[in-house]
Amino acid sequence: EDIHGFFAAQGILTSRGGKTSHAAVVARGMGKPCVAGAEGIIVDVGRRQAIVGGSSFKEGDVITIDGSSGCVYLGAIPTVEPDFTPELSTLLAWADDKARLRVMANADTPEDARRALKYGAVGIGLARTERMFNDVDRLPIVIEMIVADTPDARQAALDRLLPLQRQDFRQIFEVMAPHPVTIRLLDPPIHEFLPAEHQLEMELADLRGLAQATRGMNALAGTLGLLHVTEKNRIEFNELRRALDPLMVEEAIAKKEAMLKKVRALYETNPMLGHRGVRLGITFPEIYQMQIRAILEAAAECQRAGIAVHPQIKVPQVCTVQELKKVKDYVAVIHEEIKQRYGHKVEFKFGTMIEVVRACMRADSLAGIADFFSFGTNDLTQATFSFSREDAENKFLPMYNQSGILQDNPFEVLDVKGVGKLMKLAIQWGRESKPDLNVGICGEHGGHPASIAFCHEAGLDYVSCSAPRVPVARLAAAHAALKGK
């Protein structure tokens, strides 16, 4: 729900979370400085200010955020825009020549894709479709789709989203051509697109107060003629009444009440382990079908225009072969329809995220259906440790690291002894079933040098990370290859 603030912000500073929390990951992908989990900050939303010790900062005050060191400074500190020097470009070219691992980027918009290309990515390993849903212009349509009471009403909203999604994908394909673009179908729980319950309750209270005031003004209008008021005041009063149209207020109340009802119905005790990913796509097949259609139509349009595109569709949160088969059936039907309409076959690859422990254990069967595996190590680490990424970093992980219980933060440095072993098993079993299975990683570990060294040793084909980390990943991939020799 804070994503629109991220779009508008020059930098992000939070009092909760940590450097691998969702806020930090999103900020890194946008190339914006972020300091997360600065617990000394007290944020007063009502007064629009923050307090740190004896100092307070109001809206409009200037601070400088250093996302690398975690330091935050009062006032404006002189900065320079980072750029590639000729020497760095030469060094990275040498690195690319030595590396075996391909380095791709996580990118969700054409701007992100251009930045990834500038940093040397050879494709997109993760395009998150939920970021597209969060765009200001289309979020109301997404909400309309979510609160719909019937499949027909939901489909009507999805029909309006289809051309928008198709344009999203076409623009990214055009920017990245001829490199591959891997698009993940909708992953998060749909309640994330709705306002929070407490926010809706506050808005409803305001609207009901407005409705009461409107009724009072209407009652007053009947006796206004008996009062000694000027013609000017009477005109102003009637203009205010028209502005406060009771029907419009009642309609707004009805919409907010329907949204609040849906928010309460969608409530989950642990949404990250709940109704999300492929489970959502099977419960509401029309959502995934719209996205699949948008991807394949965008690819067909590009191919018709002579643009070389290589789309890849991947399914999140898969834990059973039957889930993946179900979605592949959607793809097969839509693919045939598009082939008939455009007069040519759209080439694409179909794969699965490996981020659920059971998916690792069923890798041999999943490889019979998937063209590629993409390890989502953020969620796989959560599942393996039974740690909540958002809570562990500001509750006990620092103490675990300081006391030697854990050597590293497993959300920052890939845990090769636990998560890594699961990955190796999945790769081995997957390639026994399909020797040419393409395997990569798209979690934040894909930009960490020590984790990249493990990926090289484990036999992965590519790593994908936030665009600003691509140069580091290119060097790390070369180091891993040289060390292996």
C-alpha cells in the first residue's frame, strides 16, 4: 500500500523492517537509496513529522540518505550521479568474457529495463506483474475486479485491464529485444491492492459525517426563505448544497462499505503462506488467463512488427505438479487462439518458480512440464528457516549474527548449508528428468557475490538481480569462473 509513495520518493527511510525487507528490495529495484529499520525514528503521521531523539523533522525538511552505509544526514549533502567510466566498462567486458553465468535483471517497467541494459544485463529474469497493477491509473480497475461479486463483473474489469497489460509487456519486449524477458504471473494476495481496514473505517466515518451534514443542510434549506439572509448568501448556500450531492455521498459510502466487506472477507492470519500465487490463479482462473493472453498477444504484435522477442512465463508458489499442469492448460488454449488470430505461432517458454520446499522435492516431476526453473530464494529461505523476513531482521537476527548462532543474515547471504542443499537436489533431480533444463535464480541473493559463487558451483545458468547490482554480479560471476578454474 506504500508503493505510490515509493514512486514519488527520491529516497526511502523506514522505522521498521531491515535491509532485505520488502521495502529495501523494492527501493533497490527502483535504484533509490533506502535505509530500513531505523528504530530510533518515531513517525507521527497525523502531524506529518518524525522525531529522532530530541530532534524533529517536518514535511518539507531536507535530509540526505546513504543507502550503502545506512547513515542519514540533516540537510543536503553534495552528491554526484554515478556513471560508468571507460575503465569500468573495459573491466566488465573482460568479466563477461570469463563468466559462465549469465547476469539478468529484475525489472518491471520499460524504465527499469533500460536501466538494466545500461548496467549490462542480458535479459530480464523477473518482471513482477503486480507492480503494473499498482499503477495509479489502473489500481481503481484492479479494485473493481477484486470487489466484484460475480465472475461476469470480474471479467468486465479484467477486459479493461487486458489492453493495459498487453501494452506493458510490449514496451518491455521492445526495450529488451532480442534478450529474453521472464514474466511472473500475479504472486501476492489480492488484498494487498486494497486499502487497509483501519483506513477504510476512517474514510467511512468521514463520509457518514458528511452525509449527516448534507441532510442537515437540506432541512435548513426549507426554512431559509423565512430567515433574513442576503441573496448572495442564499446563492452561496445553494451552490454548497449542490456540491454536497447526497446521492454522490451515498454512492461513495456504498462503495467503501463493499470494499471494507471484501477486505474483511480476504483477511488472512499469515497471508504470505495463504491465498497467493498459483493458488490465486487457480481459484480465479480469469486473472491468470488475462495475463497469459496479454503476454502472448504482446509477443505476437512484436513478432508481426519484425521485433525479435523471447517471452518466458513463470508460475509462482507452485508446490504440486497438478498446479503447474492446470496453468499450462490455460496457456495451451490461449496460445492456439492467438496462433489462429495472428496467423503465426508465438514462440515462448513456460516455467516455474522454485520457492516452496515441496517444489524442490518434486523437481523431477515439475521438470517434465517446465522448460525452466527459477529459484525464488527470498521465499525459499523463509520457508526453510520458518523465519518471517519482515520480522526476523528487527527482532532476533542481529543478535543471532553477533552471538554466532548464525554466521550471516540468510536473507542477505544465501544459506548454502540448508537452502543451498535444497537447490542442488532440485537441480540434480530436475536435470535427470530434463537434461537441458534451464535453471536460474531471481531472489535478492542473485546480486550477492558469495551467493553468486555458489550459483556458479551449483551449475545454475543465470542469476537475476536488481538492475543497480548487475555490474557487481557480472564481476562476481567472472570471479567464480576464474576461481573454479
